[in-house]
Amino acid sequence: MQTYRLSLFVLIITVLTFSFNLPVYGQSASNPFVIMIDPGHGGRDTGTPGTGRYKATEKDIALDVSLALGKMINEKLSNVKVVYTRDKDVFPTLNGRAIAANKKDVDLFISIHCNAQPGKKGTAYGSETFVLGTTKNKQNLEVAKRENSVMALEENTEVYKEFNSSSPEFLLGLELAQEAYLDHSIKLARFIEDEFQITAKRRSRGVKQNIFYVLAYTYMPSVLVELGFLTHKKEEDFLNSKHGKNLMTKSLFIAVEKYLKYLNINAKETVAFVEDKEVEQVSNHIEFKVQIAASSKAIETKAYNFKGLNKISRIKEGSLYKYFYGSTTNYEVTKQLEEEARNKGYGSSFVVAFKDGKKIPLIEALKTMAN
Ligand SMILES: [Zn+2]
């Protein structure tokens, strides 16, 4: 019996170790960090025409900068793969862009646009980078209205029915779904706006929050960049020039590079943080978690590394890192957690118990609770 148990244990560990192909940043060419670049608009959706002095509109500048950024990343960064929502003058729907990003296991989504000031003043200028969030700021709302308005040009408007940014229920659901990615999105947005100032010497209007469709429905860190105002003559000249596009591309590239560096550092810091917190949380009571994976690699416990599951924790046992989904003191709830994990593709998930932060046999935990 003892030998049987031991070999079963070894078998389970072996299967778990080799059957989970969890993403790790830049670890290997076969498992690259995937960046999706989304040049705004395209085809019959021209985006803002700007002052009207140039033939090129927002869609053209967005495409030029996007392709140049992708090229630079491919040339200079190893183990990073670039994919585009469009690489020519075509019109992907907003919904199509989000679906493509979610399908391709994208780690980072960058949407590139140019801004426009409503009316004829043409005084507003500067770059701004948006992450998902609610806002009451009128100017921000104008930007979102303009960038989302393309929905009306699309043939199948049915898919946008639930997208109602004035409904509190809708916004709450959105915030919960995106919570896990927000701090990373803000980090990248900050790097981008900093580089626009440092490298391109532009005026930054800052990092802002707003409800953009492409940010709301992409389940990974995502930002929407407004390079500058095409309704501002000087800025329009700059963004239409080769020199201007080069500077904006270079800024975006440096920001992406900084973000990737930050992720590695952050992954290291997360180890101590997660473990400390775990010990504190589970002291003096029985706690259940769902083990979803084991790996020899220390993977950052972010939702986008675990097929969108958040509340992931990690412990090290021997040479293996164990990854757990959820945490509850109620054994009944574990069934629900287990089902959620299985639905996400972690078919061999199972419930484990902890007492005072230490793993104990499940049966012992249940007995303790019954007493
Ligand atoms: Zn746009």
C-alpha cells in the first residue's frame, strides 16, 4: 500500500510537472511574450481627418507607427512575438480586434491612435495614454465617444448591445474582470507617457482612465495611446513627418522594453510578498485552495498567466512550485472553485487543505472541521 501510494504520488507530480505549459516571459523561442499592436481604425473608418491639410488621416499615422514599432521590437528584442490586428489599410471591427487578442494568448495589447479636439479651436495638443476605468471628466468622455463611435459603422451592431458605459452594473462587472490587469496596464501607460516627454520631447497630458471597447474586452494588460492631436497644426505636422513618427516609435519601444524589465523584477519581488501574505492570512484556521498546476518554474501569479484566473497563490515544495486558485474556509465553496478552474482548462485540479499555513491532508482538515 505504501509503495503504491508513493508511486502514485510520483506519477501525479510527474504528470503535473510536464503537462502544464505555463507562460514565462521571454524564456524560450517556443514560448515567447506576445505583444498585439492594434493600429486604430482602418479602411472606410479613417479616424480623425485632423485639420484637413494632409491626405493622411489618423488611420494612416496609426498604421505607420504601429508597423515601425512592431519591426523595432522584432529586430531588437528576443523571445518577443509581435502580432497585429491589422497590418494594412483594412477595417477590423472593434469586437474582432478584442476576439483576436483573446484567442492568440496575447500578453500585452497596445492600441495606437491620434487625437482630435472637437470644434474648430485646434488649441489642444499633447499625448495621452488610457487604461480602462471609469471617468467623469468631460474631455476624457469625448475621446472615448469618438474612439468607440466606429461601432455605428459596423454591420453587426448586435455584439455591442451589452456595452453600456452608463450602466453601473455593466461598469462593476467590467472593473472586476479587469482588476487583475490594471496595475500592469497603468505601469506601461506611465512608461509610455514618460518616454514621450523624455525621448520625443512632447507634451504629455498624462495617464488617464476611460471605457474603451478594445480595453474593456481584452483580457490582458492593455493600453490605448493617443499620439497627439491632428487638429493641432504643429502637432499634425510633427506626426505626419518621418522624424516625428520615428521619435514616437522610439519612445513606445523604450517604454515596452522598460515594461518587460519591470515584469522580471516584479516576478522576483512577488515571491516574498505572496508567501508572507499567505502565512498571515491562513494562521489559526483551516483553509482550502484548488491546486491547478505544479512547475519547476516560478511564474508570476497574475491572472493572464493562468488563463484569466485571478486570486492565484504559489508555494514552493521541494523543487516544485505549486499554484493554487482561490482560497476559502468553506469546503462547499471549493467545488465551485474547482469547477471554475476545470472550465478554464485545468482539468486535473484538486482541492488541498491548509492549517496554520501548512498543507495538511484533506481528510484531516475535514475531520478537524467536523469536531
Ligand atoms: Zn482613434
